[in-house]
Amino acid sequence: MDKILLKNLAFYGYHGVLPEENVLGQKFFVDIELFLDLCKAGISDDVHETVNYADVYQMVKNVVENKRFKLIEALAEAIANLILNKFSRVQEVIVQIRKPEAPVNGIFDYFGLTIKRTRKVKAYLSLGSNLGDKKANIDQAVELLRNHEHINVTKVSSYYETEPVGYTEQDWFLNIAVELETSLAPYSLLKYCNFIEKVLKRERVIKWGPRIIDVDILLYGDFRSEDELLTIPHPRMMERAFVMVPLYEIAPELEINKRNIKEIVESLTGEEVRKVDL
């Protein structure tokens, strides 16, 4: 992921185990590293597509100068949690705190620590194939998902045979749904899904036509997007039985756009979807 750096932020705070540290106070230096996808900000040149540095600085300043902790471990944890809770675009944060005037007899530059905290987001994907060995294509795509260090595949649905939609002069599809937890940002996850399609030699020739593999992001936590790169929730997903039926199997309590998934599945008609044992 891309990274935003805030280095050597200097504050005066009252943190420490010793009583005099809580009364007299001392200097603290803080470094913040924010990991997020900056692709859209780089393209749009819009501050709303990134994290405002001034907002981060003020948040850290308020915590260091206005709160009191015995341990800088607790101070660092408070900073990391606030950043992840406030800035939904941030997927990972590293906080380093240094105490150059720690009340320790000896010669030293500073005492300090570094912590790293990662946001885990639940996402749902739809995978499909109707060329070659369909099951092998899907299984290989799932394995590539499992191989990514920042993706944890938590659930995989059964296989479903589904009739083609749009362009009907083609073989039936084999489809599954996948639940995963990831620290990848939405656009980074999209890039990896596109990479999987490239590895499996997906070719885009006919719209809705035959394809060796489809790897689509359906949902990504509470994230919403409608742009030329990524639309989440996936457009028309609630109209497609080949998407909703496998998804319902692994997430029966899911709500999409304030609608229960069971209600959505029961409302679908006309598209045949058959569960198969392979």
C-alpha cells in the first residue's frame, strides 16, 4: 500500500509511572505512518480522496497533550485506535513514540516504542468460469486469494451451475461466493482480483461472453463507491441469482442496501441456479 508520513511531531505531555512525570510533564516525539490506497487522490487531485494531514496532527496533539497515561504503550494504542476509527481509508497505522527526557539515570538519546495496528475488513467476492476446466479455474483463483499475505479466506460456498445472462449462446457457468478478511484497501483488492484474472489468462472479447474466470468484488465492509474503476456494492448483484444464491449460502444474515439477503434471494425469478457436487 501507499504511505503517508508524519515525522517528529513534538508535544508536551504528562505521561509516566512516576508522580513527577504527571505533574511536571516532558517532551514527546511522535511519528505516524498511514498505509492506504492513494491512487484515486493522485488521479483526482482531490483532498477528500486522501487523509488530511492537519486533521491527523490535531488528533495526535489532543491525545498527547490533553490525556494522561502511565504507559506510553497505552498512549500509542489510543492514537492508533483513534486514527483507524476516524479515517476509514487508512488500512494500517504505525505509531512510534519517543521520550528523550525519560527519568532514567544514564546517557541515552531517548526511550520509546513502535506499534503497528491493521484494519481487517470483511469482503465478499463472486467467482465464475465457463471455459475449460471450470472447477480447476475457480479452485486456482481461490488458491491465489489464499496465497496473498493480506487476505484470509474465511468461507467458500458450494459450486453452482448457472445459465448465462445477457449473451446466451455459450456454456453454463460454474459460480461460487467467497468471504474473506483483508487489510488491503478496496482498490488494492481490485488490483489483485484483476491480477488473478490475468494469471488465469482472462480475455475480455464479448460483453457477458465466455470467460475462463471472473473475480468480482461484491461487498467491502461498509465501503461505497461509484466510479469508473470500482462500484461497490457490485451493480446489479441483487438481480443476479448466480451471485445471490452462493452468497446467501455463506452469509445468510447479510444485509445489502438495508435489505435482508434472504428476502432478496426469494424475490429472484427466471434464472436457473443448480447446486452441484464436484
